[in-house]
Amino acid sequence: MIAMKIKTGNTRRVFVFKNVVVKVARIYWLRALNNMIFSLTLELKGIKRDGIKNYFRWKKEIGVTEKKEIKDFVIEKEKLMQMKIIVPKFYEMNGTVAMRLFGGIMANYQEWRFYRKTKNIFVMPTYFSLFWLLNIQKKGKEIDFWNGTQIYHYMYNNSQNHYQPFCDMHVLTEKENFCLDNGHLRIVDYGSRRIGPFLEINGEKFYNNFELPD
């Protein structure tokens, strides 16, 4: 009998075997349908209230304003962090239909693509992907010597500058997103596009500077 442990995340379910982990995308069909119905209801209420022409003119104006604000924000943060800032797409925004349907698939795609493109030494290798619905990744040893805050402090102290780890605090403060591999600290969850530039800049340093605590 094959020993296996199952871990469940927001967008993926992870099956942990002896030497590999299998990450399967979670697709929330019913929640996505409910989101679609709710969004359509809001759209229809807005059209009924303002009329079709005024409603869509208002949406266009809001869109233009948001794009300018996002652009200004990105320019400011890139100067501060000295790295590329990734603007979230719909499938990366919690609660959206796209997130419900494609969040896990795109996280698998990001890990497969990032490792294939960079061979970054700090990330655990993703060996195989089946249409991004399922990824096979090397398995490491669970961390029992640090908590999430201590891992984040390690990232903070070894980054090119101290603003960079703020790129994705959700990923970088979760102990379960890291592992020990042959005495080296490595990251197992790099499905967020936001941490790609961060890992490209700092990954080698994170790998080489790590010392196992006594």
C-alpha cells in the first residue's frame, strides 16, 4: 500500500507521496455559477437604474480611472522595490468567477513555466504538468525549526532590498510553502506570478545563505 498524505489549499489539492507531490487544480463549478448569477443580477440592476447608455459610460469612466491609478501605483512601487511589479489578473483575485474556475490551473501553469524557464535553484523542481490540471513536483522535508514569521525574516534579511518581500506576504509568511531539501531551504509553492521577479533576483542568495539552525 502506497503511503500518502493529502493537503488542501484554496486553489489546489496536494497529494504527498514518498518522493514526489502531486498538485491537482481545484475547480469550483457551483461557486463560479453563483458568482456569475450574482454579477449578472448587479449588472441588470445597474442598467435598470441608469439606462444602458449611462451605465456603460459610467463603467468605462471607472475603468479608465482605475487603469491610471494602477499604472501610477506600479511605477512608484517598482522604483521603491527595484523589481518588476506584477498586476493581478482576474483569475488571481479572490471571489471572482475566473479565480473559481482557473485559479488552480494557472498556479500549476506558473510553477511549471517558471521552473522550466529559469531552473531557479531556490524552487523545488516541477517535473511534469498534465495540461496544468495536475503537476508533479519533487518532495522535500517539512520545516519544524522555524515558523512563518521566522521564514519571512530570513527573506527580508537576504533580499536585494527590504521592500521586495512585500511583493507577496501571503506566500512568504506560510511555513507550509517551504521545505528542506538536502540541507537547503527551498520554496514549494511558487504559483503566484507576483513572486516570480522576486525569486529571479533573490533565489540564489536564499539558497546559498541558508544555514540549518542548531
